[in-house]
Amino acid sequence: TYVITQACVDVLDKACIDECPVDCIYEGERMLYIHPDECVDCGACEPVCPVEAIYYEDDVPDKWKDFYDANVEFFSDLGSPGGAAKTGKIAKDHPLVAALPPQGE
Ligand code: F3S
Ligand code: F3S
């Protein structure tokens, strides 16, 4: 799976959403999360993020390793919704993200 990391927090550019052929990038309150089972590893989202928040799971920088689990665990109580557009914004964040101070300017 691909993974969205801390650079997305409070930025939410959403350019990635338009590139995903399976609509597996879901919106939380402060960042977006990639569904680990719905992602088909196509790589289309990674180059379009203006803040380089997206990485293939094996390439996530060490300082952001916890974001692999954050993306997976975000969906613990959601299962596999099967499409972000129909799901809409989800009113929560992973605890790791919720605890961060405001990011960006
Ligand atoms: Fe976030 Fe980048 Fe997508 S900032 S919403 S991962 S384009
Ligand atoms: Fe979607 Fe492909 Fe990224 S399936 S989440 S655009 S790697």
C-alpha cells in the first residue's frame, strides 16, 4: 500500500484524490488516509502531492514510520467502505494525528 504521512496534516491539498483509480484516499479532519486493502499500488497519487506526503510503504522516511500504522488503524472501525467519494469526510483522525500541534504556517 501507499501511505500518507505528516506533511499532509492541516494541508489537505487533495490533488491525490483525483489521481486514484480506485477512490481509496479517504478524508479525515486533519489529513487524508489511504485504505491499505483498497489501494492497488498504482503509484499515481505519489508524484502529484505538492508537499510530498505520499510514499510507498517500504519507502516511508524513518521519522514518519508511525504513519503506516496510522493509515491502517484509521480504518479499524470502518472496514472497507469501497469508495471515498460516497463516504465523504470522516469526522475523526488517528490519535497520532489528532495529538499533533497545528502544522504549516
Ligand atoms: Fe494530502 Fe498531498 Fe493528498 S497534502 S491530501 S496527500 S495531495
Ligand atoms: Fe490510489 Fe494508486 Fe495511490 S490506488 S492510493 S492512487 S497508489
